[in-house]
Amino acid sequence: MVDLAKGVPVNIHLETKVRQNNDVEHFLFDLKGQVIRMGDTLYIRYKEEQTDGKEAVSVTMKVFPDGSIQLIRSGEMRLRLRFIYRQMYETNYQTPYGVMFFSTYTKDLHFSLADRPTSGKVRIDYDLYMAKEKIGEYQISLDFSA
């Protein structure tokens, strides 16, 4: 059995679908990352290359023992989204222009982890709100394998 406490390099296939108004955008990334376990929490870490020439954004996905997931994007702007199945969760977004407040409503949430080789899947389907107004529907699909 692999010791996830030491960290395991993984290949990540990330697919994001964004629906805002009547527009739908798909984003696909094949990335190198790392999976590490600290205590009861599993961390999936990777860098998301930016297409506009800006510095890559560090992304950490924390999978908690209760099944909730937190997505942390660190870069020029810092974002923490928490996903709890069928719940609304409030958060904020640090921008160079100040703090913006958001909420997520998680419609669907799934995580699986396998051994030999270390691999897993994360599926998050959520709505994003600013104040009380829904600004988009998002689907994240992340597969990783050692």
C-alpha cells in the first residue's frame, strides 16, 4: 500500500464546464500534481497554467472525512470555495480591488479513492451566487492516477 502521508505524484485530468446566462464554456487540462494525506484529510495539489501569460495558479482541493470538499485557488487572487452536499456555503474572494462575497450551492458531490495504483475521482456540480443572484452553474470533474 502506498503511503499517502509522504505524497504521491499523480497525473490529473481536469474538466470544467461553466454555464453563465446562455453561454457554456468547457475547459480541459492535463496536469501533473500531487496527492498527500495529512491526518484524515486528503489534499490534491496542482498548478493551473494560465492562457493569458500570467503566473500559474496553485490549486489545492481538500477532501475532508465528512465528505465535504474545499477548493483553494492561490495566486494574484485568492479564492476558497467549500462544497457540502445539498447545502449553501458562503465565502469570499480576495481580489486586488477588494473582497467580493459569494455563495455556493452544491447540487451533487462525489469522491472516490482507489489503491494500486493510487487513483481517484472528484465530481462537483454547483451553483455560484453573488449576493442572492445566481451567476452561474459549474461542473468540475477531476480524475487522478499515479
